[in-house]
Amino acid sequence: MEKQKKGLIRKSWCFCIVILATIFLISTPSLASLAERSTSQSIAPSMPNINSMVEKEIIQNTDVKSDGPGVPTFDDPWEVTLNFKESYNDKQDTALFGESTSASDGKDLYDVPKPGMPPEPYIYAYFDAGLASPYNKLWEDHKHYNTANVDEIWTLNVTCKTTGPSFYDTIVTISWDKDLINATEYTSIELWWKGGSKIVNMKAVSTTSFEAFSTIIYTFEIKCHVNQAPVVGDIPGEVIGEGGSFATINLNDYVSDVETADADIDWSYSGNVHLTVSIVDQVATIGVVDSDWNGAETITFTASDEGLLTDSDDVTFTVTAVNDPPVVGDILDQMVNQDESFLTFDLDNYVSDIDNLDSEITWSYTDDGDCDLIIIIDIDTHIATITIPTDWSGMETITFTATDPSLASDSDDATFTVIQYHSISVTEHWNLISIPVYDTISKTDIIVRYDGDDYSWDEAKGIYVLDTIYDWQRGLIQNYVSTDTLEPGNGYWMWAYFDCELLIASNAVGTGHITDLETKWNIMGLPYEDSLAQILLQIEYPLGTTLDWEDAVSGDIILGFIYGWDSATQMYSLETTLEPGQGYWMYAYYDCILKK
């Protein structure tokens, strides 16, 4: 009976325990619901830092020299921390990658495993170096410092778990210190989707983001690349003679780069002084600054790739000496009036020779074979003297030639002109004149000769001649007007205070035209140096039809009288011959052209 009571009591106690345990389980919330409730209330659950505990345990079990409790001392050179943050639950994580001269590319004391995933919600990031557990997920992944300049890849995995009635997507942001990235030995460090596309250049920016779905593992690759310098081969030099041209050089034929295309290679040059260099589309053109220069010059061509690595080659270009002919400059033309002389001139002032002195140059001249001028070149001084024969006027072209000792030569033509003086005699009082040359003359170009002395118009006006010259206005309104310009074929009134001579310098020659007569009275003159009989005059009327004097008179085209002016008697006179320098009255019934 006692045993039965004890068994009953024991059974009752067990039953009570079962009931209490059941009540406790029913009334106690799950870990997930606690996490969700704490999230909704913005209160983080108080949980131990598992990662910190694991890290501390691993570090304390190492024999690595440290700067402080549990912190390994790295033999550098670098390490970079990646910071992860998701937007839905504001969870964070870190992962670190780097290199050390003491680390290996396999498992070593510099690799720190990462414990399992923390309670949800979470974000969880780790490196996968292909090692066995527990090193299959690395919090810190260090490789051996890249002294061989080869490419390296870190594989990074990121996953997250959000809370709620269903799996929500979130935005994951990864950030890093780009200054630390740029301090590495790698030319480029880029974040890629594994097996996919490039995401970002980690040397250029310090953050990137992506959309993540709960529990999905996202795998990235951090690709570290070491740029290889271009290799420039032996670019050939060239030897040319003075005056020659160097061949162009296609620089693409002399460079190789495993990463950079030829078109993306940047070429530069240095060392040139006497030579010019132009590089367009990787083609180099070499020129010579001074065409008379000779010598050798070495130019350094440098190829730079996109990573600014370079290689160079020195190329020598040579210009050999060649005798250069003398160069004769523009020997000045000269123009003088009759009774004047040409200036002597030193031919050495008009020649240059890079190879020879002026004293080594021989000068000669040629003409058209019918030259009236007298040319003398002093054999020692090279002074040229041009002498004009008495009463000669006209124009001659002389070719002067400079020859060096190697018989190379150059020449230049110079024109020497003597202007003929045409004389008009005027007497005291009024004179009816014309210019005896087919040229337009300004009165200021007229020389006034009185008593054997010559005066300019400005010097003579008001003393020997009246400054005003009168022209006759032809046409329907006829009147005297003053003029400063004398036209060929026109007649003019002028006053002289004394008997004197007007000198007009011109070599112009007409073609037979005298003047255009207009209806009614005209004052005209003969613009030629020879007399012309009235009977030899021709009249063109209508246009294109030429009549002789008698037909024009009988046809009532012109009046059959020509009136001159006798300066001595100061009276009109009928004339049958036109004299150069004299003026005449003529009457026309129609506008017509007077010719000889």
C-alpha cells in the first residue's frame, strides 16, 4: 500500500511537470518572433557578440607577434575593409581582404574564419578562398604580397535575411576606403559579378549598392590587375642628304602590349633640336628645321599605355652635307628721269650662301641682246654700275647671276627704266596746251624749267606759272572748270608769268585713240610726240564705223575747222596740223571718237 502511494505520488509529480512544461512552451515566444518583435519596436535583443568571441578565440590561439592583445602584426603591405549595410533592417557586417609579405596564398595565420550566420535578421559577408572548413568562409582573407606582378582574384559572398510575413528584398550597400585601394600595387581593382559583368572600379569610387532578396547568396569577384608595360622594339634610324626628306614611321610596327591596343598607345618624343617631329595616328613624321643644317640627332620615342607604364627607344637621324647653291634675293628695280643716273649697288647685299663667302661668289649678267645700257660689275667689290646713254629713254631688264666655286648658281632679274621728258613750251600770258603723251598726269608731277633751272610745280606756282589750270567742260552744259589732273587728248588753258618750259616724264604709248569728242565745242590735243596732219585724222561714227576727215566733214559729223591759239599774239588761228603739247578747239555735231 505504501509502495502504491509512492508510485501514485511519483506519477502525479511527473504529470504536473509535463503540464507545467507544456504551459511554458506555449507561453514562451519563438526566437524568430522575438527578433521580429524587437525589430518592430526598434529595440535590439541583447545577445552575445558571437563573431567577436570567435575572432578573439582564434587570435588568442595564434603565435603571431601582435601590437596588442589578440591583434596580429602584419608585415604589411596593405589591407582593405569592406563594410556591408542592408536597408530593410539596417543590419551591418564587414569583411577584410589584403596582402602581407608573411602570408601565403593558402591557409595561414593571417586568414580569419567567420562563424556561422547570426540570428535573423542579418547580413552576412565572407570570402571564399576554396579552403576546407572552418576556413571555407573567411572574415579576413590575406594573400602573399604580389611581388611577381600577377593578377589576383578574391571571391566574395554576401547574403541577408529580412524579417516579416514573407521574404522582403532590400538594398545592400558596400563601401570601402578608396585611398587604401589606390595604395596597392595593382593597376586596377574592380568589383564584378562572378561569371557576369563588371560592377564598379573600386579605385575610382568608394561605394556601390545592389538589390538583394532574402537568403539568396550573391557572389562577387574582386579582380586585381597589374598592368604590364609596353615593349618598344628597335625603331630604325635614317640617313639623308641636305634637302632630302625622312621616311614616315608607323610606330605601331615597333610596339607590343598584352593589354593595350596599338591605337590606345600614347606616343611622345624628346631630344630633338634641329629636327621636328609630328605624330598623328601613331605615324611619326620627321622634318628639318633649317634646310641647310647637316649633322646627326637622336630622338627618344616613348610609348605609354593606358596605365601610364612606358618603354622607349632611341633613334638616330642623320643629314649629310650637300653643297647648297647661292640664293639671290630681289635686286631692286630702278626708275629715273632723263638727265638722271641710276644708283650703284653692291650685289653682295643680294646674295646668301650657307657654304661660301661673298668673296667666293662670281657675278655675271645677261640682257636681251639689244641693250643700250652700259653695265659694269667690279670683279673684286661686286659693285654694279649702270650707265645711261645720252638722250636715251626706255626700259631694260638685266639678269644678274651669282655662281659659287662648285658652279651652282642662282639669278634675279632687275628692271632699269629711264623716263622720257616731254617738253611743252609756254610763253608769257595765256597758253592753250595738251600733254604730248598718252598718260594721265597730275600737275604736281610737272617740272617747270626756267632760265636753265628746274623747279617743282609747288616751287614754280605763283612765281613762274599760275597754280590754276582750266579745263573745258564738254557736253550740253559747257563751261570752264579748274583741274589738278591732265588727261590725254584733252586741251587746257594755263597762264605763265614768264616764257618757260613744262617737262612731263612718261614712257606711255597710245594705240591711236586721241579723244572722245562730244556734241558742240571741245578743247582737245594730240597725246603723241609726233605731229599729225588734219587730213590724217579719222572719226568713228557711228560706233564701229570709221570715217576719214573729208567724209566726216562732208557728212556733217564734225566741223571742218580746227582752231589753235597763238601764244605770241594771244589770238586764235586756223590750223591744219596738230602739234604735240598744243591745245585746239574742235566742233562735233554728234558724239564721236577721234583717232589717228
